Amino acid sequence: MSNLSGAGIDFDGYEIGSPGGFLDDGSWSSLQSQAEPGWQTIGAPSPNLVAELNSGDSSVVSGGQSFDLGGLYSFNPSTLGESGDDVTFQYSLASGDVVDGIIQYEGNQNNLVLVVDPTTGDGVLHNQSQLVIDLDGYEVRSDAGSLQPGDGDWQSLEDNAGVAGWLEIGAPTANLLGELNSGGSTELTSNTSIPLGNLFSLGGAQDLSLNFSLLDGTVMEGIVHYGDSPPPIAGDYDDSREVAVDDLNLVLFNWDAPGASLPSEWVNDRPAGNVGINELNGVLFNWGKTSSIAAVPEPASGLLLALVSCGMAFAGRRSAVGNRFHEETATSRS
């Protein structure tokens, strides 16, 4: 909980709610538990509501100051695309006004994300969900024609010999790129990704959209995020963003082979010369490591509750929480 305004905020109560029950009340670090003077919890905290009042007076939080409320937010999706952004946040000022605070979600998406680096044009399909995605089709659209379908630009999965069963849909254009898996699907476990090459035209309109289909026939809208792609990991020779058994197999099955004879899956930088102990050490020393994409501001891992006073308070209006704040405060002070 942070004061993002420049001036101090004098507040004497707050409540955080979640109709979907996404609060981990057991991990909540209340101001009372932190021995902040005068603060007391209101009622029994639950996955739907936690609240506190300053029964003695109020607290002034300076501009830029924060209170750590612990691991309060716990969203564990059961289905792909499920949203956990139902958290509400209100706080009361010492003046009597009740303010709707700002909620900013930080972390990965519960979805398939097309991450586009606008400085290079590189695109990566990244499963940011905690769930497995059985991908059997996708399309990327741009009404403004910001896609690059030519040779050396978009790297389709059909072109990638390491990803079986994929066929491009029709002739790719600057407005539409798409593929289907005719033989089944490609399984993307959590935090794994597939590179799509330089599919974005530098300086083009950032209007890309992503739709994809699952093996069970479900068609979903994905998310497009413009930002840096993750750096490669030493030992990630199949460019899956994870060092695992496929990388070890690439080393063992190509042992003592020169670089020119390596399969097309071997896309990351590797030591010069024949495949040998250096590549093996790259796998063994980095086993299990993953390279995540830069965080996207949507729910999955955490949230920031912001106290902002400018233009937010509404004098004379009291919500149910505001009434409870001040009724209980009046009782405690009388």
C-alpha cells in the first residue's frame, strides 16, 4: 500500500475486498500486527474482506512511503483466461472523506501472451499462465499492416523443424499471419515460449491482436504486450526459455558434431567448435532455469494498492465501509 501522491495523506482506516475470495487473509500483514500506533483490525479477516481502523487517531503516510501488507493477494486460476482482478480498495481520511484507492496488478497473465519487442520486431508466444496450454492454432492480426510475413521475418512454426505438425494458413500478409496444427497440438507448460521471429514491422502501429485455439476446440483471445524479450539462458539450446531434457538430448545426440551440422532447433549462441563439454556444462550448470518475460501489469502474482488523494475524495459521500469506519471510530473515541 503506497502513497503515490506528492503530499502526505492523513488516513484512519481502510478495507480491501475481493468478491471472488482471492485474498489470503492468513498471509495478511496488518498494520496492527506491525505495531503501527492505534491500528486495530475490524472483525475476522476472510478471503473476501480485510479491514483496519486507527482507533486512537490517524496516520500520516508521506509521499512515496509504503506499507507492506504481506502476501495478501492469492489468485490461483482453475481455467485459462480466468481473471482475478476483482479486488476493491477504499480508505478513509481523518477529515471524514472516503476515497476509492487505485489498484495496480503486477505479474504474469493467466493467458497466452504475444510479447513483441518494438525495438527489434521480435515476437514470442509465451504461456504466462500457471496452466498447461495445448496449442493447436493461432492467428495474429494487424489492421494497419504492421506484420512482416516475408522470408527472414516471421518464423512460422511450420518453418521450425523442431515443432511438428504445423501448417501456415493461406498466404501470410501484413494484416494476417496464422497457423494450425494438423496432427494434434503443441504443449506449452507454464512459463515456456516459442519464438516467432521478426514478425513486427519497426515503427508500425502497435495494433496487433492474438487469437488462439486449444486442442479441445476452444478458441480464445490472447494478449499482446510490447516490451523486451527475455535474454537467453546458457544451456537453453532449443530456445524454449527453459533448460531441460530436450537441451540435454541436443547435446548428447550431436556430441562432437561441428556447428554447421547442428539441427535447426539449436538457435542460441553456443561455444565455438564441435559440440562437447562446454555445451554439456551449459545444460548441467543451468538445469531447470527459466527465462521469464518482463512483467505485464495484470493479475497473477501480486498487486499494489495506491493511496492517491488528488481528485479522489468525495466529500459528503459515505459508502457502507466508510460509515462503519467512522461509526466504529466514534464509538472507540467516546
